[in-house]
Amino acid sequence: MDKIKIAVLDDYQNAAIKMADWTALDKACEITVFNDHLFGQDEIAKRLQPFDIICLMRERTPVNRALLSKLPNLKLIVSTGLRNASIDSAAVSELGIQLENTGYIGTGAPELTWALLMAIARKIPQENASVKKGGWQNTIGTDIAGKTIGIIGLGKIGDKIASMARVFDMNVIAWSENLTEEKASEKGVKAVSKEYLFQNADFITVHLVLSERSKGIIGAADLALMKPSAYLINTSRGPLIDENALIDVLKENKIVGAALDVFETEPLPPDHPFRTLDNVLATPHIGYVTENTYKLFFEDIVKIIENWIAKTRP
């Protein structure tokens, strides 16, 4: 019997094989790991045509109907995380392909959010660069205690950010389309209007699920309300914010700065303004990239494939 061909995509850190024991699949499977990212759909289709199983890192390579129609051998997709918005699940089902998801650890994103907030407030990247170049103090940090943090989306992650902010003696306000005063009060947060939040927050952090309704929910008019002394942090999804409007605001120094872990296009194009703007702290979508999370991802992938083989090749 021919070996099952497995493709592991977008393993940027070359971590997949190290983070789990894949030996249980050795007899039945042939595993190929790809460390690079392809943008062109024809290139992706050509690469993946031989494979029976593809393993996706959440929301790195989009899998739509057009791509799926070019993969006649594909029988199983395993995606890391509890959901993957870049997979056309309806097309997957219609084409008779099985879709499975791994578990997820939710602590990474709020931890990174707070790290970015602290880094931009205390100018840590700038001071680190100065020390490395032989310099010394160059900047004056922004105090956090007593400042107001505006949380857009008070779900699981937003709630954790609110808890962290209270530890640092910040005033916490929040807005989302469905947030009520009662729900916010239960979490020790003041619910406010979107306009009030953008006008009054010293730090604004975004924690919404990306959907057709939420795409572009933060636009030029919202950004124009921000204080000149305010900071914007986004570790959720790039398309939640009008990227061109944000670039304009940053280029014109209408806010102090932004800390961004997510972008409209990922990986970020080499010539993108976010790579060179002095008032942007950019990280490459590493909110969920932690040892424990990766270990869970890849161990679950192996288990899912083992179970699939047991059911399809008894």
C-alpha cells in the first residue's frame, strides 16, 4: 500500500518535527515540511497536488474553493487552533474532505499584548538599539499608572487585558457592538461609546474576532479622534483596522505610535511602511507562537492523523 503523503505548511521556525513525536506515523506516512510561505495560488496548488493530508498553521496559507478544486488527492486537512477563518469550510465539506482542528492555549496573545504595551510606553526598542550602538538614555517613557486603556472587544482576551491593566492601576474602559453596561460592570470595566473610547483612551488595544461585519471596524474617522499622545495596539487581526488610514496617521505623527502583531497581508511585504516607520513597533504575528502552544498544536496533529489512519486504513 502506498504511503500517505503529508504536507506540513508554513513551519517558519522549523519547529514541527521537534515539537512532537512523529515516529508513530513513520510506517504509513511520508512527511514533507515546508518552511517557506507561498503567495501565488497556482504555486501553492502545484506544491500540494501530490498530498493526501495537509497540516496548516492557523491563517497562514488561505485555503479556498479554487485551491481545493486543484487538489484531487486531498482527503484530510488538519489546522492548528480551534478555528481557522482562512479555510473555506463549506467547500471542504462539499468536496468530501475531512477537516480537523487542534486544541489551543489562549494565554499567548494577552501576554504579547501587554509586552507590546509596555515596550512602546517605555521606549524599550529604541533604548535597546541605543545601548547596542554604544549610546545611553535617549527617550523619556510614558507612565502607565493612572492612564486610561480602551479595550475594543471585551471577550476572553479583552477580559484578561482588563485584569492586567487594573494591576498596573490603569482606568479601564471598553467598547464593542454588543457590550452592555451590565456585562462590562461584571468584569470591573466601564462600557463607553466607540467615540468616547477613541477620544479619551491613552492606550487602545483591539481584541475582536475578524468577520465580514468587523472588517475595517476601525476607520479613518475613529483614528482621527485619538489623542496625539495615544498609542494603538493590535494583536487580533490586521483587517480590523483600515491599514491605509493607520499608515497616514502614523506618517503624520497624529498619534505617538502603534504596536502591531497582525497585518492586512502576511507575511508583511518587504517594502511595507510598517517596516520603516519610527513610531511603529512591529512583530511578525507571534501572539500564539509559544512553546506550550506549539507543543500542543503538533502533538494534536499527530494524534488526529493517527486516528484518521486507524479509521480509513484498518
